Amino acid sequence: MKKAVFFFILMVSVLSCNATDAWKDREGFVDPEKVRAAAEVKPHPRQLAWQQLELTCFFHFGINTFTDVEWGDGTEDPKLFNPTELDCRQWVKAVKAAGFKLAILTAKHHDGFCLWPSKYTTHDVASSLYKNGQGDVVKEFVDACRAEGIKIGIYLSPWDRHEKTYGTDAYNDYFDNQINEIFDLYGPDIDEFWFDGANGEGPNGKKQVYDWNRFYKTIRERNDNCVIAVSGPDVRWVGNESGLARESEWSVVPATARDQDDIAAAFEEGGFHYENITPEEMEALGITSYNYDASSEYMGDRVAISAAEEAIWYPAECDTSIRPGWFYHDYQNLQVKSLAKLMDIYYKSVGRNSVLLLNIPPDKRGLLHDRDVKRLKEFGDTIKEIFGENRAAGAKRTDSEVSGENYQMTVELDLGEEKWFNRLSIGENIANGQRVEKFALEVWNGRDWKEVERSTTIGYKRLLKFPLQKAQKVRINIVQSRYIPEISSIGLYYSSLY
Ligand code: FUL
């Protein structure tokens, strides 16, 4: 009996601990004016359009597919590239059926091998056996995307382990020329350029000093709607390759998050940061700038914003692969991520104010493997099944007044009758910024409002999983916001499994 009482007390304290932890503030200097100003930072229309895609994908395909490695060194024989059944339409159909809206092809990876016939190098498809050197994979890819209505993304690795000019100013010309070449041949409707953060040595042992602003200017001139990701100003790498956003994911972060040298350092050294100290302490330590840690769990929180000179809209993209590697390897055929794993990633990427970038690597034939195609279909079907029926559709919504220095308010929904649900989808009108810091989901049990779940940021979309509820009235209790909350969508759903 004693044991049972002890266990009960332990469980109660563990549960209440968890509940309060979600709202626990980090210790540190907070400047209310800067926090308030951060709520005014808004996305560029190209960033907003990108965020609304939710599901985007990668196709890692190239010379590595044939040499069976993850990073080629640029010395591989182009003749090895020879897909026997290449069908980009098969790739694009598979991802489209699963709900993906944009696909990115690795037109050039770190080995420098180009999947299009480039007039600036011979390390490309034109020197391969594929269609006797007459093939053009980038063209086949963009044609397939256009035919299926999928947006187009191009991955062009700045780091080039083949190109002889790498490490000199001439390489900046080479890289800029290739960006222009891509637009000349396949543009202008390229919606995402993906520049990797990895920056190693070239064939002559030199590292490149990139002329980033020149590359960005070229892209802006060719298509102002195109977002530039990772080593670029529009889309931020989330900080891991597991497809997981932070529990609190802010799209408004210190401007230093966009500093290219810091991004490269973060890739190499795991990064470093000083956001937990006051400006006075920074001065005393001789630190002049707030440094960047791509994986800091505090990215964009009040303390980080308070230490920043400037805050910018720089939303997170969560990249991960459906298999352990980015490129296809036969021996990984039994390691395709499970549906449960993919759904967990979905809740923790799209469901945490981020865009998912899922890689599905085509094999040596130039086709997606059956196992990957099957898993993609299950993934898309499961999302549609869960989120296809919104049990809050047509509900009567009542917003309270906003009060207090934390802009508290409630949004109440009357569902018209009692309904069962165990998933919440909620969104802010991010065209006006990201504001909510702490909220709770509550249900009316006939006498009182009962708290079901506590959470933190919302942003474009927040998904919550919680135990099954039956209620007619539901309330979102916003307990802390940086400015007047603008809740633009609320959905309630039921899922038996995921
Ligand atoms: C990394 C690269 O080094 C990997 O090969 C892969 O392309 C991944 C998406 O980005 O930085």
C-alpha cells in the first residue's frame, strides 16, 4: 500500500514537472523592447510562399550513385555514370502522390560532377556513357516537375573537389557562370537554390573564399521569387540532419544566423554561441558580435533576441534522408525509415513551424526503389487520412479581448456537438510575424475548463498529439505572446495510431 502511495506521488510530481517545464523560461537578460520589435519582423513573400509548401524533397543522384560513396573526391571517371532506366517522371510522380510540392535535384555535389552538359567543365554527363554523352538529367528532371506541377529546386554544391580553379577568385566566376547557365537552360521558374554549408579543400588543397553576395545577386536578378537556402539568406538549416525542429522553433532569429562564415564554422566545429550573456558582459569579455550556433536549442528565444543587434525572418528547413545515406546504396535497402519514424518527423518538422526536406535517392537504374516508393505512399496516405477530416470545421469561434503585458487571450470553439479528437493543428497569420510564446489547449468538461496540453511557439503551423478527448467546447489559452496574437487556423483531428 505504502509503495502504491509513493508511486502515485512520484507519478504526480513527474507529470506536473513535465507540464510546467514546457513553459519554463531560460534565465538570462531580456530586453522587452527588442522582444516586442521582433514581433514586427515579417517574411518576404518568397519566404511565405516557401513556408506554405510544407513538404519538399531532395533527390541525391550523381556519380556517387555509381561509385557507392557519400562524398566523391572529384577524381572519378565520368564514364561510370550510366543509369540504364532513368525516369525522372517516376520520381516526381511518387513524391507528388505523397503530397510533396517541391523537389530539389543535386545538379552538382561536392565531387563537381554536373548532371547537365555544362560548357564550363568536362566533369559532367556529356563525358559519360549515359545516352552516349547526349543526355541531360537536369532537363529530364525539370521537364518531369513541370509536367507534374511540382516546383523546382537545384542543389549546386559550392564546395567543388574537382574544379582546378577552386580556392582562387576564378572559381567565383566559375560558380556564378554555372548559376547563370542553370537559369539560361532551365529557368526562370526555379523556386529554390540550395547551397550546402560544407566547405572543404579543393583539389589543390586550397579553401575557397566565396563571393556569396555575387551569387545571391545573380539569383535575385534571374528570379526574385527563388529562395536561397542554407548558405543563403532566405531559409535556415535547422541545425541537424534528422529532420527535427526545436520544441520552440522561431522564424525570427538574430541576424548573425545568416552570417556565412559562421554557418561554415557551425558545419565544421559544431558552432559556438554567446547569446546567454548581457551586452555589458559581452563588452567586458571583448566579444563584439553574437556568434552563431546552428543547433542552439535557444535560437530566437527572448534571451537570444535581447542579445542580438538585429532580428531577421529566417525560417527553418528540416532536412533528412529516408535512408541512412543521402545517396543510394544497395546495402541500405532494409534501412528505409519506417512509417512511424516518418510520421514522427512530420509532427516534429511541419508540426513545429518548419518545412520538411525529405531525401529519396534514386538507384543505379535511375529509379526510386520500390521500398521507398511504397513508404512514400504510406506516408502521404497517413497524413491525408489523419488531417483530411477537420472536426473543428464549421465551429463557432469566439476570440476574447487581449490583456496584460503578455497579450493574453483565449480563442474558444463551439463544435456544435460533442466530438472525439486527439490531434490539434494551429497556425498564426505569419504574414504579420510570429508572436505566440506559450499557449495551452483546454476542453470544457461541463463544469470547468480542463487543460489538456501545454505548448510554446506556434508560427506557421503547430501540431500537437494528446490523449483522446470528447468535448463540445475547446479553448486555446494564449498565456504569453510578443504582441497581439493572430490565430489564423485551428483544426482538431483524430488518429488511431500516428
Ligand atoms: C551535406 C552534404 O555534405 C551531404 O552530402 C548532403 O548533400 C547534405 C544534404 O548536405 O552537408
